[in-house]
Amino acid sequence: MRDSKIKTFIFTIIFIGLIFGVIGLFNSDSMDNQAPTISISDRIYWNQKSPIDLNISDNSSLQSIKAIISDSNTSIVILDKKIDEPKSSLELSLELPKGMILQRDKSYKLTIEARDFNLFGANVASKSADLIIDNKNPQIQIINQSYKITKGGSAVVVFKATDENLQNLYIESDGYIFKPTKFVKDGYWASLVAWDIQNPNFKARIVAIDKAGNKAVSNIGFYLQDRKYKESRITLSDKFLDGKIDELASQYAKNYSQLDRLAKFKFVNETLRASNEDIIRKVTSTVPEEMIDSFYIEPFYPLRNGAAVASFGDHRFFIYDNQEVSQSWHMGLDLASTAMAVMTTNNPAFVAFNDLNGIYGENIILYHGFGLYTLYGHCNETSVKAGEHIGPKHIIGKTGTTGLALGDHLHFGVLVQGIEVRPEEWMDKKWMKDNIYDVLNSAKKAIKG
């Protein structure tokens, strides 16, 4: 009787073990019933030089990968890969076998097949994509451009860029990207460009890239006019540090109580300034227009009877205890007349920004189209709202002493796609005509034929 109980107990243990084993088997990777996932677009543009990148993944382990190119008559296997080591994900770069050339005017399919590992038969996935063969570079032709660009200044270029599969088009200058706008009709583009005053040299080139990765580059041959800007050595006084600087540091520095006089100044002049300028750059880098037919604005005179009290491009070096402790660039034109003087805009505009902005105080930014913005800093009052459209001769506010301003004045700036440029150019009617409007109008006539 006892032996019978022991046998029953042993049988029960074995039976339970078998049940759990079967459950474990069916829940294991080897019993995966989901097919692999193939990440590939439905349509692929290919120049036959760059590899086609794809990702294949599976819940368990991949067993094999196959890639097939086919047309209406033939199918050619360009990859047949067995996976020796267990992998749940695989990155592949497909290339054509040596000597194989696909024709641009024929229709092809790329099919990817993937199998995983399964005890009772592999799960198989298959995905096809239309393969568009394109090995032709985009075409770029410059129609017209400004003859010269001055260090810290602006210029314009009009060009034609054509490709049936064009994907990316931009103007590159020393790592900075300018977005061109369609001009007059499809296939033609125009853009303002700017020479950043902090770059000693300038070069610009138009870059066009199609969906297949074919790339064309055309250099814009501006005559480069160097310009010397003022350098100032400014001795910091304790009165200044304990006044405006302390006020701004207490408002914006999270560790204010741990900062001494000099640390507060460095925070305001470097950390806070960089943060404020980053906001300005983000606001003024946008070019919303899809197409323009023309561009014209009047010269800017934001402050009636305003006298310049500080110039654009002043490279300032700050001295404390006979040592240079920090530096900055003054990227605007300071204008002053009387306290709380009325500021107006000569041109219609969209109010892109109106808010407190650190060293700029109450800060207004207006958009005038074609990537051109104007900036108004240190305002005591503003009479516009962000998001509204205003007309010419509109009063936008009054000058003041907000931010890092010791006396009542307007900090007036002009920006081209996020880059600060010489305001004086955009206050000069002849310069605007010779360097911007005549170029655009001449190009427009040529485009219209």
C-alpha cells in the first residue's frame, strides 16, 4: 500500500513537471508564433552608390535574411544570409553585386524575406518596396546675386534648382543653414544670406539633395568686403556690479546667494546673455513663406531724432582689478533721444515675440518677411501683442531701461534668419536698392522671360 502511494506521488510529480515543461516550451522563444518585423519604406529611391539601410527584428532569434531585386522578367537574389549567432535585431546595408547595373527607366521591386527560429517551423516575413533608380544629380543655376557682402552684413541670391525627386535644398555658410524660399514660380528660389561678424571668413554654397541621395553643390561667388569694427575695454566699477548686475543676477541666477560680485557679472554677461540670445535665434530663424513674388520694405527709422550712442559689432572686453574677466559682442545699434521716446516701425510686420528676455529687458521682435526680422530691446512700455499683424507707422512701444541698460535708450537689431547683421544697411535706401531690390527685380524679369 505504501509502495503504491509512493508510486502515485512520483507519477504526480513527473506529470506536473511535464505540464510545466510543456507550458514553458510553448512560452519560450523557440515557440514564437510571430513573424519578424521588416522596417523598410514602401518606395525607395536609389542611386546605386549609397547602400540601402534596413532593420529586421524578431521576438526570438533571426535565422536567415534574403533580398531580391526583380523586374517584369527576372528576379536576382542580391543577399542570402544565414544568421549563425542568435540575434533578435539586425541592421543591414544592401549593396549591388559588382558588375550589376539597374536601368533608370525600368520598374523594379525590392523584396526582403526574413525567417526566425522555431522548433515547429520558422515564421516567415516578406515585404516589398518599389525601387526607383535615380543616379542623376540635381541641377543648380544661379540667376542673380548681390555683387558683394560685407563682414557683418547681408546679401541676396536667386537661383534655379531642378530635380524630379528633390528632397533637401539649402544654403550652407560656415556650418550655418539658410532656408531659401520659392521665388516667382516653381523651380526658382531666393534667399537673404548673412556674414556672421564673429566669423573672420565667409563662403556660401547652394546644396541640393534628391531622395536617392544624389547631391549637387554650387558656390556663390560674392565679393567679400572686410570691415573693421570697434573694440572697447571697459573697466567694471563696484557700483555697476552692485547695481544693475546684482539686480539681474538676483532675478535669474538660481545660485545667486553663492555668487560674489565677479561671478554675478560673469553669469549675467555670459550665461544669461547666451540664454537670451538663444531665444532670439530660435524666434528669428523661421522663414514661414512657401513662395514669394517680390520683396520690398522701407528703410528702418525706429526712433525719431534718435542719436547713435553705441555701434553694432563693438567687441567689448571687461576689466576688473586690472585683469580681463569677460567679453561680449554688441550685436545691435543703440539709439537714444528723450526718456520714454516713442518707437515706430516703418514697415508692416508680424509680432513674433514680446516678452521679458533677460539682458534685453522688455523685448519686441518683428517679422517683415523673407527671413528678415527687427529687434527692439530695453523697452519700458510695449503696445503690441505677440501673434498680431501691424501696419506701417505703427507705434510699438517706448524706450526704457529694462534689462542691462544703464540709461534710457533703444537697442535696435536686424536679423537675417537668426544671424545679427548691420542695422545701418537696412536703414540705407541706396544700399537696399543696389544690393537687394535691383537683384531681385532683375532676376524676376529673367525668370518671367
